[in-house]
Amino acid sequence: MDRLESMAILVAVAETGSLSAAARRLRAPLATISRKVSDLETRLQARLVNRSARRLSLTDAGSAYVAACKRILEEVEEAERAVSGEYSAPKGELVVAAPIVFGRLHVLPIAIAFLKAYPEINLRLILSDRVADLFEERIDVAVRIGRLPDSSLIATPVGALRRVVCASPSYFGRRGRPNRPEDLAEHDCITFESSNSAAAWLFRAGKAEISAPIRPRLAVTTAEAAVDAAAAEIGVARVLSYQAIDAVRAGALAVALQDFEPAPSPVSLVRATRDLTPLKLRAFLDFATPRLKESVAGVVLP
């Protein structure tokens, strides 16, 4: 048990970047954290961390050992879950990740309903537009939008989303509605860094791909900001349909170039491969999959 505790402490040090931060996370005295790491290095006869005034970093040996510690600790946790009955009854903590706007609009309502249906499950919903590492961050299941690279993850398709070009009706009335992707060169465009190129947007005509140069008037870091700026008549934005649907339905935005949009982006629930699937995760997948399919299918723009 002492060795497992030392492993867990080293992992916390590696993830937080300092002894003091690890002590705060683990709610343990700083002296205890420091001693445990030193004892571990003495036992292994190897330096695991490089200590500096500002931040700790792992040595090569430390990086390899931390990776092994994470695998061992996860296997121990799995064994404890099996013995405690987590594989025979839906209970415990479930960690779900999703993009910010999609998560708020489509995943959060499902998560709330799920918690009401399963009172012995606690759920942590991580909303972030970055692609999280399920193994490193111990995420049970994540929503991914877009083509998935080949990996060991298991994917469950729940639908697909279009990418749309939109601007306020008054902007189109003043500047004209683009009829072909090439017309965008004459328009003010709004880009956001997470998904749009600042130089060109890609479209499709039949089987041919069209790279349409654009002139960014405003660059933002979220789709929500791009939608708000487009509604404020700043220019033309390109976002996923679910990000613009409320503004389109309210008449604040109009859609253009529908005939040139590329194939929709798939939406998937992805999870890590495991020999045993905890019942809490199986319960969530069974509960969320049909509801997400219905929710994604409802995001249809004219």
C-alpha cells in the first residue's frame, strides 16, 4: 500500500508540476509529499524529477516510471471497482467530456436527466474545445465532432453536423449574398481559430474541392463569438449548424452557399477500450446514445 501511495503521489507531482500543488491536490503536508518522492527515488536508485526554483520536471526515467504508475494505478482501481460491485450495479463517478457549446446545448440536458434516473451515479462534465486524452485524464466517454483518426478508442456514431456560411440579413442586403465560394473574396469574413483557416475556406462542388480565399475582418477564439459578430453585421462567419441554429431561427442570421458545403462532420461518443465496462458507463451509453441521436437530428437548418 505504501508503494501504491508513493506512485499516486509521484503522478500528482507530475500532473501538477510542483510539490506544493500536489500537496494541495492530495490535501497532504508538503513535507510528506517531498519525503515520499525522495524515498521513491532512493528505493529505485534513480532520479525521477528535476527540481528547480519554479517548477519540477520529470527526468527520462521519471517519465517512463510515471507512465507505468498510471497504468498500475488504473488496473488497481479497476479491480477495486469490480470487487465493490460497480460492475454489477450502476454507481460511482462518471467523467464525460464534450465541446463547450455542444456540451451546454445537447449534453448537459441529457446528463441532468441521467442523474435523475440514476441517483447513485455522480457525473463530472468537462466542457472544452480541446481534444482531451481519455487515458491521461481518466475520461470515461467523450463527444467528438469530426473524422476520427484510427486509434484504440471505441466510437459510437450519433449523427452528423453541417458546416454553414452565415451573416445577418442586413449585411447580405447591403453587400449581396455570395452565390459561389469565390464570391467570399469580396466579403468581410469572421474566423475563429479552433476550426477555420485564416486564409481560405474549403467547399465542394460535386467531387471537386474548392479552396475559397477569404479576407478576415475579425478573428475570434470561439464559435459563439463568431456567431455574435455575424449577427452584429460585422461580416460572414462559418460555423457548425448547431452553433448558429438559434440565431438563424430567430432571424438574426441567414445562410448562404448551402449547395457547396462539404460532407457533414460525424458526431461520435468515444470511449477507451477495456475488458470490463463498468455498469455506470454502460448505463450512460444506453441512456445518452438515442437521446443524442435525436438531439443532433433536430439541428437542421433551412
